[in-house]
Amino acid sequence: MNFEYYNPTRLIFSSGSLKRLGEVSVQYGKRALLVTGGGSVKRNGVFDRAVASLEQAGIAVAECSGVEPNPRITTVRRGARIARDEGCDLIIALGGGSVMDAAKVMAAAHYYNGDPWDMIYHGQPKPYLPTRALPVITVPTLAATGSEMNMGAVISNEETCEKSFVQAECLYPVTALVDPELTISVPQDQTAYGICDIITHVTEAYFNGVDGTPVQDRFAEGTILTTIQYGQRALADGNDLEARAQVQWASIVALNGWVNAGTNGGFPVHMIEHTLSAYHDVTHGAGLAVVNPAWMRFAARHRPEKFVQFAERIFGLRGKDADNLDCALEGIKRFETYLHSIGCPTRLSELKIDDTLITRYAQDTLRIIHDKHGNLPGRPPLSGSDIEQILR
Ligand code: NZQ
Ligand code: ZN
């Protein structure tokens, strides 16, 4: 286990902190592009409160609203244009992962004369890796992706049916202003999909990473157990602020590089889900709920001992031996049952996807990312027919 850890994002985690947005932002600029989604922040008053705080600090606000879930490259281009035309020197993302991801790529596009789609890894020989971006402040309104404190962004291209990622150090937000009160209005289904996303970020690293990471294993298990425990409360009562806060903190650590430091694994479940989203505009966490247990069943046969550990430490099961496959599979079944119990789909049919395009999903996933043998990186590496088998 050898690694470097770097995360330059300042994290302000505090209920009621939205009112500090202006004070926090003013050191980075005087003209902000405020990026938002399809309207939730306008309906619940958060947008007006954000603008009031910015204006009070003397920051002029330009707006880019309408970022869609599974944000489109066309929206990124539009936002980048507004930022240029309005002379913005700072970008504020007020919304879920889609808004934050779009805002990050708009920020990098500011210093790039080509098409921002060049930055997104989609099988081209050499994606353009951005090295400079406008400062981004993230104000998440949904606990799920951890985008507020990481260097990733995921963007879709409707024309080419592709959805993929960019990762670059310049995309780390300068500050994440996290106010758990903003997540109170998230409906039950999105809350459940967020929970699935958080857990899947952790399980990807846990199961695909290198051997010999006991500290990360315990971080991961603690994050999963906390998400299940407080997620249950947030689902039962969306106004339970403590539960919302714990889930949101879990969402941040799950993907800010800390829990998975040094694990160095692929994210095969995410890569497969991104293809489903690209074709069918699936909600990310819902797609993961379908793919993750199916992937686990496939992978458990190759590495049963790690799945036995998961079954024992998360669901309190006892394997007869450290590599007892029955115990591993029982743990996966419990996980799948849990996802279903909180309202996540666990079958493609529940996403209204049939099996006619399964071969194409596998090929497209591999076109976007593959190792030198042409397989999807992970433990085990997956061939096209492996991916098909998982999806079936
Ligand atoms: O668009 P609005 O009107 O704001 O409504 C959104 C949207 O309909 C709604 N919502 C958000 N906050 C709300 C709220 N509704 C009521 N009250 C609130 N406070 O929730 C819906 C989903 O929003 P979205 O931003 O799409 O969800 P999420 O945060 O799950 O983000 C998903 C996107 O992030 C990408 C996914 O692939 C997907 O495109 N990911 C980004 C990652 C990253 N940057 O690190 C990693 C992830 O694995 C993921 O791939
Ligand atoms: Zn995810």
C-alpha cells in the first residue's frame, strides 16, 4: 500500500451556514456565476437566500439555471459562455452532484478554447486534461456524490449516448460550504438513491482495491454502517436534521479520497452504470442499486474472503471459513434486500430496461475505459461477456 493524499478543498460543515456564502465567497471574486438545477432551490427559497448573502457581500450574481440530472455537455457549454460574457471570476454550484459537476467543468472551460467535451474521458486517445479553472464553491443540496470535495465530474453527451468523467486537480472546489439543512427537502426516493451512491462509492474501493488496507476497511465499514443507520432515520423522517447531517458527512468522506486512500482500485460498477445512464437517463443511485449486487455476486467467486468480511462486519453473519462462499452470497443478498427495502430498484426491468442492448452496453463501457488487455479494470477485470453476464 503506497499512496499520496492531497485534498485542498476547505470544508465548512455547519447547519445554517448558507448565510455565510457571501462572506466565504468574497475572497475569490466579485462576480459570481451561480449554477443551479431544475428549480428545487427556487421552490424552497434557498436560491433567494444564497443571492441575498452574496449581494450583501458585494458580489454581483449571474445565473445559469436548468442543469439537468445527468448533466449535459450542452449545458456546460452554455454556462461557460455565460461566465465569459458576464466576466465572472468565480463559480458557485448550488445543487446536487449534477449541478456541482457541471459547474466544475464550466470553470475549467473558462481557460480552454476548445470544446469542453475534449476533457471528458470517452475513449479518445488523449483527453485534454485541464490544469486551470475558475475557483468553484460548492453548496450541496443533496447527500450522495461527494462532488463537493473531490476532483471529479461526470458529464453526459446526448448526441453520442456517452456519459463519462474527468478528474483533474484544478477541479477541486476551493471551498465546500455544507449546510445539512439544505437537504431537508430532498424527497424520499432521491434520499434512498443517495444512500445507495454513498455505499457504492465505499464498496467499489473496498472490493476492488489492493490487499492489506485494514485502516481503510474499517473506515469503509464504519461509513457504510453509519449511512445505513442514519439513512434509515432520514428516510423515516426527512426533517430529522441530525440524520441528514450524518448522512451528508458520510457522503463526503466516501469520495473525498480519505476512506479509499491507497486502495487504488477501479470503479467497475460505476462505469457500467454510467453506460445505462447514457442510454436511458437513469438516476445514478438507482442504476447503481441494480448493478452493484449483481456485480458483487460475480466478483465474490473470485475473492470470497473479502465478501465474507463484508457479510460479517456489516450484517453480523458468521462464515464457516474465511472464504466461505455461502456466507459471502448471503451478505450480498442481505445488501440487495436492504436496497430494495429503502425503495431502490434492484433489477433492470424495474428501470424499464430490457436486455436487447446488453451487448452494446458492455462494448460501450469497454470503449470508454479498459486496461491493456481490453478489460474493465477492477477485481476481477471484466471482459465484455462478463459485463453482459452481470447485467443479465
Ligand atoms: O435539479 P433540481 O431541481 O435541483 O432537483 C434535483 C434533481 O431532480 C433534486 N434535488 C437536489 N437537491 C434537492 C433536490 N430536490 C429537493 N430538494 C433538494 N434539496 O434531486 C434530483 C437529482 O439531483 P442530482 O444532482 O442529479 O443528484 P446527485 O447528487 O445524485 O448527482 C448525480 C450526478 O452526479 C454524478 C452522477 O453520475 C450523476 O450525473 N456523479 C458524480 C460524482 C463525482 N463528481 O464525484 C461521483 C458519482 O459517483 C456520480 O457518478
Ligand atoms: Zn456514484
